[in-house]
Amino acid sequence: MNILILGPQGSGKGTQGKLIAQKFGFTYLSSGDMIRAMAKTHHNIEEMMDKGQLIPDEVSLELTTDYLETNKHFDNIVLDGTPRTTAQYHKMKEWFHTKGTSIDLGLVLTISREESIKRLSGRRMDPTTGAIYNLVTSPKPPAGVDVLHLLHRDDDKPEAINRRLDIYESSTLPLIEEMRKDGILVEVNGERTIEEIQTELVEIVKERQLNPKSQ
Ligand code: AP5
Ligand code: MG
């Protein structure tokens, strides 16, 4: 079973996606992380990301499918971030079809714009471990971690956050409607504790494993 996790910026896709992958022994794949790695050597990509724009569909699709192809991962994947436009969704559906698998479940974490801005303004990453903390919400950096050494993403500054949220509404909401028509969509209230949301997501995944949706 392949799961696509979606939601506005800061809704907890990374936080919840990693926990789901751990719980079920799935592969977790974040297009944002892959694109951030690529941006270190591609200045044009870095510029687009820092401004909060999407990078071209072909580039994000190729990064994802090349990685999956190289690692021979075609099933039991948690996809965080790709597809995020209808064009990407159609291409990924076709690609999985050629591998004899499919996108079986779309989980959407819903949160308000105010909550997105609050969470992203407080998000920090440990440059050594990659752990994600939040200075405003949770999890807070543990005692002993020097907050001044934690990284604040360039696209987590107010102007870029608002642009990313506008793009989410114009480019990703139509894809969510397509997934609804495909009968694979489940929306979850993302404005609760990390643990409460995870408990609900685990139940949804178990239920879908027991009752796969035929497409
Ligand atoms: P990406 O890295 O995917 O960023 P995003 O979609 O903007 O999502 P975020 O990572 O900001 O939020 P999240 O939902 O993962 O939240 P998190 O769990 O960290 O993409 C970045 C960029 O890459 C894009 O803008 C684009 O340029 C490019 N890109 C990526 N994919 C692309 C594609 N397919 N096509 C084209 N371009 C693409 O949580 C946020 C914070 O809140 C954390 O600090 C966390 O600790 C905290 N938190 C989490 N859950 C809770 C909770 N329940 N309560 C309180 N705080 C919480
Ligand atoms: Mg993320």
C-alpha cells in the first residue's frame, strides 16, 4: 500500500509521515528534503525554494521516481510532498501503474493559515541530527540543545510562507479534489496534539490495509 500525505505548510506532513513509516515499516520519502539537497548545488532551484515557489513538475517527478527506481521501492511508501499538483498526480499514478502498484490512500492534514504561520515561524532543525523542533508549539528542543545553533529554513520566513500557502490553495487543493473523486481521500483535523493525530492516522491506515480500495 502506498500513502500520500498532504496538507498546508506546517500541517505536520513530515512529523506524521515519519511516524507512520516507522510504525508500519514503510519507506518515508520527502520531496522537500530531496529538493533541499539538490538546491545545494543548483542555484536556480535554491532561489525558487527560498521564495516559496514550486520547482518544475518534471524535476520533482524525476527526483522521486529515480530514487524509487534505484532503490526498487514500488510499494509500502509514505510519500510526503510529491505529487502536489494535478499534473504530478496523473504522472505518478501512471508511473505506479507500470510498477503494478498504486497510490492507495491520500491523508490530508487540515489546519488554518494562522496555525501554519505560527508553526513555521517557530520551526527549527538540528543541523547534526536532522531532528525537527518548534520554539512555539511542539516538540520543544530538549534541554542541552543550543537553540542558537538550530536552523530556520529560508522559506519559513513570513513572505515565503504566505506565498507557499497561496500556491497550496491554487495548485494542491485541486489535486485533493481529484483524490476525493478517486475515493482514496481521508481528511484529518491537524490542529490537535501530535499523538492524537498519529493515533487517528494509524487507525485509518490499518482500516485501509484490511479493506483495500480497488481502483
Ligand atoms: P516541503 O519541505 O515539502 O515543505 P512544505 O510542503 O511547505 O511543508 P513543510 O515541510 O513546511 O510542513 P510539514 O507539513 O512537513 O510540517 P512539519 O511536520 O515539519 O517543500 C519545500 C519546498 O520544496 C516547496 O515549497 C517547493 O519549493 C519544493 N517542493 C517540494 N515538493 C515539490 C513538488 N512535488 N513539486 C514542486 N516543488 C516541490 O511540522 C511543522 C512544525 O510544526 C514543526 O516544527 C513541528 O515540530 C510542528 N508540529 C508538527 N505537528 C504539530 C502539532 N500537531 N502541533 C503543534 N506543532 C506541530
Ligand atoms: Mg515537511
